[in-house]
Amino acid sequence: MQKIIDAHIHLDLYSEFEQKEILTTLEQNDIAGLITVSNHLESAKKNLELAKEYENVFPAFGFHPEQVLPKENEMVKLINFIKQHENEMVAIGEVGLPYYLRKEEKDIELEAYLELLEQFILLAKEVDKPIILHAIYEDAPLACSLLEKHSVTNAHFHWFKGDQKTLERMKANGYYISFTPDITYKKEIQNIAENFPLSKVMVETDGPWQFKGPFHNQMTNPNMIHESMRVIASIKQVNLQEAYGQIYQNTKDFYKIRG
């Protein structure tokens, strides 16, 4: 195994015991760092504290779209927090559009979520940081349009799922996507990897989200990424060492991680 970075994990959602288990075994598992995304202000505060304690934790601050919209005063506090700590974060995230929430609640107004996403895109541009997006299937083109509207290209679509037309659009715009451990057992995800350039690929766990296949009933741990890497190397028909080197460098470059 070679060094790799988990490009998307909700570290603050693990128990303290699980966090310690993950963080104290990173080196032995060849995990060079964690991009820890946030769901809201309290989540961002927790991730910032973890980053202060562990040098290989790289926090991102945002508002996860699969929840009720924040009140105006909550957004003001979150934006102020982000601006106050912009030098301590690597990105704006996780932000995006509520695909799954709309499946459960048909009366959700998408327009308000689009306005919120646009606000975060403008904020990312203002603080000159990448943006981490939750935008899948028919929501992905909507996110692409907002990014294009404001000429933002430093975009990471995590756990992307969507059609070939959208994939081509994302390739043309230079966006990055990342794959979770479900690439080891889902043909849909394997097909996306086959059709996206390795130079724009990262790997993630999205932990503590749990997976099936070879990871059934296991706590999601960044060390699962190594199985993803073997599958990606096979799909892209490259040497495993080359795949590790490329994806590790992709993640470091995108998030401006030194060392």
C-alpha cells in the first residue's frame, strides 16, 4: 500500500472512541490525511477542534443540503465563522442540493436550496477556496450551471452519480469527482470511473456511512480506500503504484495540502 488521502469524511459524526481509533491508526493504514466536511455550524466547530488536535485533519465548512434550510441568523453565524477561520479550512463543504430529501418530501422548494448553493459558491470564490458538492443525478447539471455562471472551476463532486452528458460537461469544466468503497461492488460507479480521467479523480469514504459488499456490517474506516484503489487501477488499466501516486497528488493539489 501507498499513502492516500480520504477526500471526504464526516469525522465529527463518529463517536469519540471511533474518532480516536481512526486517527491513531492513520499512519499504520497509510492514510496521509482526512478532508473532514461539515454539516452545519456546530459540525464545523467540531471539525475545527479536531484539526487543531490532529495535524492530518483538514476541515471544510459548509451546510449539508439534505436537511431543513438554515434560518437567516444561522446562516449569518455560519458565514461569519467561515470568514473568521478561512485560513484554517481547506474548502467550503459539504454543500449542494437535496436530492434524497426531495424524494421523501415532495413539497420541498428547490429554488431556496439553489439560492443557498449560489451563496456558498460566491463565498468560495470570495475566500478563494475549493467547493465540495453534494449534487447527484438531475441535480448535478443545476450545480454545474451555477458554477459556470460564476466561473468557479475548483469544484469537487463527491460520490458523483449521473448520466454521461453531465459527466462530459464536468470533464470539460475541469471538475473533480471522488469514489467511495462502493466502487468495489457497484457497476454504475465503476462505469463512471471508466469514463472519467484519472487526473481528476479522488477517493473517499463518506464515513460514517456504511457500505455493503465486502464491507457489510463494518464501521467505515479510511483504510477501506485501499480496496477502492485496487479496483480503480484495474478499471483504468494502470499500475497500482501509478494510480496511488496520481490520486494522492490530485488530492494534495486540489486542497493545497503541503508535505
